[in-house]
Amino acid sequence: MGICRSKESVKVTEPVSKPATSHDQIPDLIQKPTPDPVRKPIPDLFPDTNFDSIEISIVESTNDKKDDEFIDIKVVDPEAFNHVFIPQREKKINKIAYRSIIESWQPKSLPDLADILRRFSEGKSIIDRHWFIYYWTAINIEYDTVSYFTKNYADQTAEGVFRTRKGVCAGYANIYKHLCDQMQIPCEIVGGYSKGYGFDDREGAPAETDHAWNAVEIYNHWYLLDSTWGAGHLNDEKLFERRLDTYYFLARPNEMIYHHLPKEEKWQLLETPIKMNQYMMMPKLRPLYFEYGLEIIQPRNQGFVHLEPEKPYALVILKTSLDISLMAHLKRNDRTVEGGDSVIFDKRKRVYNCYFAPASTGDHKISIYAKRGNVDVDVFNPVLDLTFKVKEMPINPISYPRTWKLFYDLGMKVLSPLGTHFIDLNNGEKSTQITISTPSDVELIGKLETKNEQTVSCGDRVYYDRQKDCWRCKFAPDADGIFNAIIFAKKKTDSGKYQSAISFKIHANHIPLPPFSFPKTWQLFYDFDLKILSPVSRGIIVVREDKPFVEVRIKAPLDIDLSCQLKNNRNEKLLNSHKIYYDRDNDIWRCTFAPNENGMFEGYIYAKRKSDSGNSSSVVSYIIDARQLSFQKDSLLDTTQLFYDLNLEVLSPEGGSKILLSEEASFIEICLKTPSDVELMGELQNRQEKQIEGGSQVYYDRRQGIWHCRFAPNEAGFFDALILAKKSDDGFYYSVVTYHLEANHIRKPPLSFPKTSQPFYNFDLKIKSPRSRATAIWSENACYSEVHIQAPDHIELSCAIKYNDGVIENGSLAQYNHEKKFWQLLFAPEHTGKHELFVYARKIDDKDKSANVVVMFPLNVTHFQQAMKFPFTYTKFQTTKCCIYTPLYKRLKKHSVVRFHCYIPDAVSVTMTNDSRMLREEGFANSILQRQITVGSEDVTICAKYGQNPHYSVLIKYIVE
């Protein structure tokens, strides 16, 4: 009674691609290859059969055996698998309709099943009939694991198997033959030996048969099939897992012989039958070996390998098609030998050279796995097993770093260390270096992991040394123990993903404390010839209460600009926690990171050439450990390089760039001191970077010699107050410092600032109306809008209203209100929509008659009833600060009676013209003109004499219509 052994099917997962790096983040490691749960072959017994025991003496094979000592395996009937049979077989297997019908059968007895098969087979081929039996058996009969493991075998007759729907290999073979007999098609039970479950644990050849399968005759040709192995497999829990395998349905004899040896030689169906000793020496080939079209070149037709002559390794050579990838494992006592295998594809010869380097004497198992490139994306399946016998260790043993196919596809080469996968760090050594040569279009990154696959922060530095034309991959363990140094690669033109290429083991012993660590660097760091001056040998920096910030000093060429950013462990950018500037006195860059709370952070430094108009790229980053900070710290001042280049100084507020607006305040004020040739301006933005209209006011106080920068949020929330600067003779303003405001209580309506220019403050002007707002007021039923501005006596104001960038003629009037001592500026729109109200100022005695824009108010006209035009006013009207009370309309009706009321200071006499005639003087006293006239048909003017001048000056003109 022998053990029936089914096939083993092991899947190995290949490392999958990982995301490509961005300039501020190196991605996580690629998943390493790990086996899927092993699919154990099905064991079986022959309870009904007592095969004769066979004594076998196994012939040891050596690598220098000649091929002719082994039989060339050829089928006895080459026509069995002809061009007609092969497609017919595939067609039956793939016919879904057959499977659906068979799955619907519910036979009540074995004779009932035979009847169903006979009826369904009418008019169908013998191949069809065999497929019906094979498929029904595979999906209905469960392997009896209880019988096998308890050695208590149930009834394995066809009737017993049908009744319990369970069986071992004898039961499968018996019910298959019974159903063939009922359908009167030739079928035999074949007893023999299998290389399945438990075969690898066997010492020597089997003493008795351990498996049963079937041979069937179809159209005068004999074929082999194994419905036991076709039904499923055992999983890791030794439970039957049903899975149809069609390979064993009418399989080729020259393939079956590698794992099925019939006791009777005739059922080998081979031209020259093989013997047990040859069977035991043959490699253990899996079905996929044949499906993938693999061919073993070395060793030939044997399952044993030895060390190559005078070499520290064994060599297995396989020929494959270009779409097949291989990987391998070397094991000793079921444990993988680290550094024991290396698989290299020779593109020229289209063969895989598989090297195996033992670490000890004894029998080793070589397992080779394969996958088809575009089909089995991430899974390698077992294709063959070999035994590697090591009687004596080589004088100079070697080991292989773990490599992936990509390593060879990209033409990579290890320069150092050579001949080992294991690197020792002893006696206070802080780090190790691996040097690799690659083509110019390949780039690398690295990662250091602990034995438990935990990433070591700041444990690697990988860069290309242009002078030596090689990649330097440095790794620094943070403690004693075993570490994995993994190097990833991709083509530079591939923007997608890095993939695993090669890895080494590092044994760290007596690592000095604190451990050495690398700041994370990018290739650009080396291309730009940057140098870290401090901190040295630290990629992880701890900040404490006595020093709650980190300063990084970097030396850079003069054509390089640096910038920086601090991020928390959620990869969120932090405001006000970093600053960087170029220290011209010491010719270095100073970068400061100041975490504002307890936690872990990463400080990034970016660089670009000054001539490059693009964005900066990451060059170096530091891990900042602020877990020892006990409370929230002040933020840093958020400045740009220009702040330091222009020698600016913040006078108030003191501290960082975060400001909380108090409940009583409507705005914040920032005071700066600048050189005399520097000008400032401001801008307030919300978190969406939208500019807040009227949110800023910046001016220079000449008396105090300081700049006042005011910012007024328009609602509760967070805002950025930007201060920009330029030299007086430059054209553009650039950001120099940014404050980050938090406003929780904003009064309604909120304060806003009109757009003012520096002359506004130089002339000491003050806005009386509209107060605390940037926009002019448009009232319901109004014809015009008013702005009131207070000015010194020697200042004259004028104004204009614009719509779509065009000035509205006679749409504005500037006059002085002597009672209230301010300028009254009137603006009359002609349309609904957005307008701009401009106010100009000049010194009255200034020889330059041009005026400066001092303030602008937006005006949004939402409704409009009647347009009006102001009368014409002349220069003397402004300079003498006249004022019209009535009429304010430019146009007068012909023959209408109109009362005129004006304030005309300093005039000696005042008169009017009507119908081109000078009227007699009347109605003027104490600088006030009050007079009523009947309007003629021509323009009406108001004129005045001043001092000793005998001539009248025209002040105001009305149009008659």
C-alpha cells in the first residue's frame, strides 16, 4: 500500500513597482518577493493494490557527465499529438457550455451517472466523452485527506467513491475506469511512482508504488491522464482546495515521465523506457516548465548539480523565450540560504545563467520560478527543482547580493564590495558604501531597513559621483543588528516608478552613539556642488526648550538660489516656521527651522540656478524631532532674501510672523525701518490667495522716519499680510516679509482702506468721508457721490471719475467747504456698474501745475435714475477754493429763472454773463454770491476780480439748452 503524491504548486510574488519620487519625498520601499501559501500536492494510497517492492540503487550524477549517458526522451507514438488532436483537446477543455451542463447534473446513483453520460455523449467524439468524465470527477470528488493522514482508508471502489464523493488516487482512478467501461471506451489503471507531496523528504527510491492514474485509448492512440492531480491540491492547513488543472487531461508522455513513472514500462509510452535510477536523477519539472517552453541546457536530463570545477558556485543554464522571466531560491533544510543565488539573463544567447553559492556542505534544494511578462504580472510560479550536493566547501566561498531582473536589464554592475552579500560594520564604523556602475540614462535611490522591514530614517544617501563616473550608495545603521540595504533603479526617461534592483545585508556591531545619520539628499545637491557646513553627520536633529530651532548652514556657488519649507508628519506645509537667507558677510546660506509645536517634522531645502526661470527642486532635507518641546513656540519671521539684501528691519510687532487680531482692533499695524532709497507697498490675501480689496494701507512717516503698514481683514478667518519692497529707481515690487493674521471678531461693516499713494501722506491729507472704508458710497435716489478730504491750506485738490478707464466729462467737481474746512469732491456717474473716483493734489504755489493722484475710491453704482453734469470750473476756482451751493447742474433751461448761490473768497467784485452780455454787479457780499436771473439762450458764466487786476477771471460756466 503506497502513498499517492500529487503536484506541488508554489507561487512567489515578485517585487512590484513603487511610485516615482517627487522633489520633496522619497517613496516607500517596494514590496519584497514573498511566497504565496504553498499548494501542497495531494497524497494518496493504494488500499486495493499490493505492488511489488523494487530495490533501486541511485546513480550519483556529476556536472561532467556526458549527455549520451542519459536517455533522450521520445514518445513511442509521435502521431498521438498531431495537428488534429491538439486543437480538438483544447476546444473541448475551453467549451463553457459543456461545463455548465455537467455542473447541473444531479445523479442519484452511479448507474444513473453512467446513463446521463451515455445520453449526453451520443453523437460526440471520444475526446468529448473523456472530458465529460474528467470534468465531472474533478468538480465532484473531493480528496479524502482524513483517510490519508489517519491511515484509515475508506472504500475506494467506484461505488464507494461515488457514494461518499471522496477518494484517494486509487478511488479517482477506479471511478474513472468504471465510467469508461460503462461507456465502452478503452481505459486502464496505471500504478507507479510520483514526484509529489513528500517526495523531497524521501531518502532514496520508493520501495513500493505510491500513485495511480489512467491510460486511455483514443482513435488507436494511447494517452495518459491523472484526475487526482487535476482535481485540486492541499493547502498549508492540509485541507483539500479544489482547483481544476487541465494539464493532466491527456498529458504528453514525454512530460508526464518527469513526475509519473509507471511500474509497467509500457505505460511510459516512450520509445525507450527509463529506469528507476534515471527517474530519480531526472529534474523535478512542473507543468509550467513545458507550457513556458523552457529548456535545461545544464545539467542535461538530471536533477543533481555540483560545484563547477575550481569555482565556488554551481551553474544551471536554461533557455527561454524573451517574454519569460526567471528567479531562483537555494535552500538548505527548508531554509533559504541568504546570498545563495543569482539569476542573470544573457540577452545575446537568450539563456538564463542561474548561479548558486552554498554556505555549508550538505544537500541543498534549488527551486527555479518563472512568469510570463505580460500575463503573470507579479507572480512567479515554480517550474523545476534540482538537488545541489555539496561535499566540500570551496576555498574562497562567495555569496550574491540579492538582485532583480531589472539590475541586468539596465546594465548595472557592482564595483564594490565584490563576492559577498554581507557587509560587516565593526569597531566604531559609522557607515558603509556600495559603489555601482550604470549606463548614463539610469538613476538610483536607496533605502535602509531593519530586519523587521522597518525603514531607518536618514539611513541612506545615494548620489552619482561625476568625477569617478559611478553611483555611491551609503548606508548608516542606527543600532547594532542586521539591516537590509536596498537600491532601486529606473531609466531617467521613465517618469513612473522605481523598482528594486539589488540589496545587501549589513551586520552592525558596536555602532557609536549618537548614531551617524544622513540628511536626505537629491542628485541636484551634488550637481550644484553644495556643501553642508553644519550640522555635520546628522540627518535627524533633536530640538529642545533651550534651543527650539535648527540652523542649517550651506555653502553654494554664487549662481545658486536656495529656499526652504518645514512640513509636519502629515506632509502639511507649516507657516512661519522656516526662513532662509544668504549671509553676504560670511558667504553662506543660513536656513532656520523652528517647529511651533510638539511632534516630528521634516525641513526641506530647495535650490535652482538664478538663471533658471523654473521652480526650485529639492536638494536636501532633515528630520526634526521636536517631541521634547513642552508648549507652542513663536513662529519665525516669514522673510525672503530681499528682506536681508535691502537691509530692512521690523520695529513692531516683536516676535514671529503670526498675529492674532484682538477683539477691540479693526486692523494690525507693522512698522519697519528701511534705507532712504527703499519703498514699500502692501497686500492682504485670504487663504485662497485672493486679494482683499481695501485690505492694506502702507505709507512712509517722514517725521518719524518709519514705514507704517496696516492690514484690515474683512471677516473672521486667516489672512496673509504681504509687504513688498523695491529700490526707488527700480520698476517692480517684490515680497520681503509676510505676516499671517488670525481674525476672530470683525465688526460690521469691516474697516477697509482706500488706495492711497505716498503723496497723500506727504501732503498730510485726511479722509473725513467715507470713514473707515475703501469704497465710496452710492445712496438710493442719489445723482452723485461725495468724498470729503481735509488738507492743509497750501494744498489744492482736484478730482475725476472714470468708467471703463475713460474719464466722464463734467462728471466731477472739486470745491472747498469753508464752514467745515474740508474739500468736497463730487462724482456724478452716467451708468450703473463699477467706477473709479480719483483725487489729485498739488501745492498751490508749485510752479509745476501737474497734480499727483493721492487716493482712489471704487464706486459701484447699483441703480441709477438721472444723469447729471457739473458746471465747468476753471483754475482760479480751485486755487481760490470756491464753492458752488446751487445750481450744481451744468445745463440750464432757456428762459428759466435760476437762483445762484456760491462762495467766492478773496474776490474784489463778482459779476455774471448772460446771452454774452456782462450783467451789472449785484448780489455779492462777504464772499457770497446770491443772485437770481432769467437765463437767456447762451452760456452763463460767473466771473470775479482779484486784487489790483482790472480784468475778470472766469470761475464757473453753465451751458444753456
